[in-house]
Amino acid sequence: MALSPAVTTLGENSDEVFLDVAKLLLTYADNILRYPNEEKYRSIRIGNPTFSTKLLPIKGAVECLFDMGFVEAETHLVLPNSASVEQLKLIRDSIAAERDQRQRGGQPVEPTAQTVAPLAFVSTSAPESSAVASSQPVTPAPSQPSSLEDSMSFFLTLQSNFQHVMLYENLELQQKARSHIPHQELSSAAEHKLKEAKEEDPECKLGLEDFLVLELLRWFKQDFFSWVDCLPCSQCKGKTQNITALSPTPDDNRWGAQRVENHYCQSCQLSTRFPRYNNPEKLLETRRGRCGEWANCFTLCCRALGLEARYIWDSTDHVWTEIYSVSQRRWLHCDSCENGCDKPLLYEVGWGKKLAYVLAFSKDQVVDVTWRYSCKHPEVLSRRTRVQEAWLLHAITGLNVSRQQTLSPDRKKELTERLLVELVEFISPKKTNAGDLGGRNSGSLAWRIARGETRKADAGTSTQATGYVFTPTEKEKSDRLLHVRYSATKDQYCRVSNNSEVVQSWDQCVWRKESVFRKVEDDWQMVYIARTEGSSVGTISWKFDFSPAGMKIKSVSIMASSQTYQSGKVCWHLQAGQSTTEFSGDGKMQSFQSLSGSSEFMVVAALSGGEEETSWQHSQLFRRSLKETEESSFEILIHLEDA
């Protein structure tokens, strides 16, 4: 009988240790097989003395439980009803066969690779050959050793996540995910963006998968998944509050929802259940949740499209995804909740998170990637006291060696080479500028343009990716109206629908800008926005998002003004999901019913063309006389309704 890697690892223990732990594992399995409908046999309390002293410290034992189908559920390991009985029986029979062989005096299974040492007695130093499995700078262990309880808990987190990502490799589940994804539409959009990037930057060496990731992120956030803080009341549709936890039903447990929230309506005195499903198959149906559900389902979608993906766990309570870019030869940070790609400092710099442990889990490997997400390494090191660094290195090494036993030599070599590249990346803390929320510090012009986060204009003029998003205020929500005007002469935005609130400076309400500036011609008494001198293309965009307010668009009307000279060009268009609509900048108000039902959109203007040295002046936005103080150059009127 072919042994699973977990059973092989278990077999590396001495006869006495193996037979003792095998008896316990077989008892767990036989009770479930004998009484399949008894919930008490499907749950193992982590704090149980028998589990914590006789099973947890033994190498390979917990791996066998996870191979049987057990999953972590806070204080317990639980076998969901959806777990495969055949898989449970397979692991059970493998252990029994090895037990019988040893009881007859047969030889134990030959060790095929180094595995993690017993948890309670792990060495304080790792062998040199294991160094490539570490992805953290060499640091001293904390002055106070971590407790056995902390080590147990951390090891279970490693085990649980490492086992969970194997769900994404289920071919039937991948096929189910593909049935929800508009693959052809996303691929076509990615091909178009790649073509544009190569036209913009002839040296572009990006691949189609880079742009497919961006399109998948956009689709997932805008069209597929939705965020849940509190569900609306199932009776009056009013607001609820998450007050207490409810007991999971057998069906909840089947889909990994050991935690069920009670969203209570004070008006109706009615509870609406919100199971926190952990099975990505169920999430393809519910399509809602918070960051755990988002990252879980998005990582499955990535694997379904053939993208190499890792599930990222952050000990400060957030999760996301990483995608391996073959063309860029590196891992890309992808946060589906934020529709964010390649912004690793977003959490520490943008959100102010106090990071400690950030771990990446894939089908082949666990990697400590904390250092990719921090520019404050000394501060992070001071917080890494939950377990000793040497213990973490040794535990990760053991898990990786165990999982990689069946990999080909070429694949092992590939993983090692990638890991070495990551280690080099982690040596030097990343740099960031104030206000950029951890944006990229490297990458080709084409890649930065594709993501709308360029740092430099074509001519080397610095620009600011302001990232402002128009979202409705309480008054605008109440009035169901968002009305904004921009005056080029006064250089100010007036939020008419919010008590005529005024914001100074053209770029303070801009989502993205590239190679554009505000030009004042004192001699001609004119003002306008144009490209920076020497640049071939300039872009500017404004973003509107109503999803945080639980609202959607009923109708949109836009007035935009632009002028061109000689061969200058200005292209105005609206972006909503995968839809792009062009419109003219003739200074007349235009209505766009096509946006009805959308929750967010962007207005984008691209400036190009022109002749000779003054070509930058031949495409202009919002040209006005300095004497025309009352005229609007840009106006957007949005009527809203409940989502």
C-alpha cells in the first residue's frame, strides 16, 4: 500500500512511539467510521491532555489527522461532514498496516527525508542544510522562550493552513470555479492591456498572466464578491448588529463554518444567522463575507485559471493572496478586498498595522514572507515573541520537506531558486514615500501604467498617485444624490450635494494622474490642464465608489470640456467593471444609463498627440479664461438608490 507523506513521516518514529500514537489515531478514525453521525467523535479538543501530550509532540501525528480530513476550528480539530470517508479510511488503513508490520517484527518505513522534530523538544538551532527554507533575516531568539502552549497553537495554525490550501488543487472544484469566471472576457481584456503596454513601452517584458491577475482582481471585487459587516434584517431589511455567536448546525459544520454570527435586529427582535464558511466551494455560492472569505475564494479562482497562487496569513488578523509572475520572476501581493496588486506596504504604511508574522501557504511550500510587507524590520522583530525564531525555521523546514517528498527534482530546484530570490529581496527593507500607501518602488513603466501607480512621468517629472475616492456622505446618502463641480479658474471642487463643500486644488480629488499639470498663462489670461513637457501621453482619472454605503447608481450625467490643436487628442471614457464607454469633451451635459445598477466607476481622460516641441500644449482639459470665475469646467451629477 502506498503511504501518504504524513504516514511516512509518522513511520520515522521509534517502534514504541509509533505504536503508542498509532493506537490513538486508529481510535479516532474507528470511532468516526463506527458512529458516522455522532458529532462528539468528529471533534478533538486541542487542550485535551491526551492530545497535547501524546499526539501533538509526535512528528507526523497531526499531519495524519489533517490528511484524514480534520480542520482547525479555534479550540478544536473538527472533521466536517463534507470530509471524504474514503480518504479517512485510506489513512486509517495505512497506519494500521504499518502497525501490523511492526507488531510482527518487521522493519519500519525507511525515512526518506528530514522531518520536523517533536514539537515539545525541538532543537534551538536548525541544520545548515535547512537555511534555504527560512525567509527571515538571521536574528537572535527572543530573550524569553515561548511556552509550549504558544508553540502548540502556532504549529496547528501552520498545519491547518498548509492542509487547507490543498482544497484549491481539487480539479472538480477548480472546474466549478471556472464556471463562475468570465474567463474569455477577462483574457480578452488582459490581451488588450498587454498590447497597449507593449505599444507604450517597446521594452515591456510583462506576460499575459500579469494582466490577467489585474482583470481577475477587478472582476472579483466589482462583479462577483460582496463585503459583509452586518447582514440586513431578513424581515424588515433594516440594520442589524453582530451581538453574539450562535451554535453551528450540521450543515454549517459541513462547510467549515464552526463560527456563526448572530446579526440581531433591534426593531424586529429577529436574528439573522451569518455562518463564516471556510470551504471555498460554498463561498462560490454565497459570494460574500469579510477578508477570510474573500481571500479563500479568490485564491481558488486564481488556481482555477492556472495561476500559481499562495494563501497569505497575517497574525494581526488579515489574509490575502500572492500570485507568482513568471515574466517578472517574483511573487505579487494581491488583495481581492482592496482590488490591490503589488502594494506590499499597504498594511504597515497605509493601514498602520503592527505586523509580526506573515506566512505564505501553497500546495508545495510554506514561506515566512513577513519581510516583504514591512519597511520597519527592527520593530517587527521586537514583536516576534510568540515562538522562537529557530523553532519557526525548523517547523517550516519540516513541513516543506514532508510535503515535497513526491515532487520531481526539477520542481524542487525551481522552488529553491525562487526562495533564494525572495531571501535576497527580504534583506533590505522596502522604501516608501509619504502618502503612497506602500506603492511599488520598482517595475517597468508598462507595469506601473497598467496598475495606474506610476511614480515618474515619461520625462522624469514626479507625479502623485493621490488615490482619492468619492464616496457619499450621510447627507448625500439621504438625498440620494452626489453632485460635484470643478472650476479651473478657481482651481477648486464644489461638492454641491454636500452643503457646497469646497476642496482646493485640481489634484486633491483625483484618483490617479500621470504626466499632467495645471498650466496658468498669465499673458493670455488662460488656465488649463495639459501634459508635462516632453511626455507623449498624460492621463487623469476620478473614481466614485458607492458600495461602502450600500448604494448603487440610478443615473449619471457628466459634463467635461477639452480642446485640441493640430494633431492633439483627448480621449474621455467611463470605466465600470469590464465596460468602457467613450464620450466627448464638448462641454455639454451627457447622460449614461449604461451605468445604472453599478456600484462604482471611473472617469478617465487621456491626452496625446500634437506637433513638435509644443505638442504637450495641443491637448488640453478645462481651458478657461481667468476672468470666467463662475463657469464650471467639469461637472458630474449622480442619482443613487439602495443596492
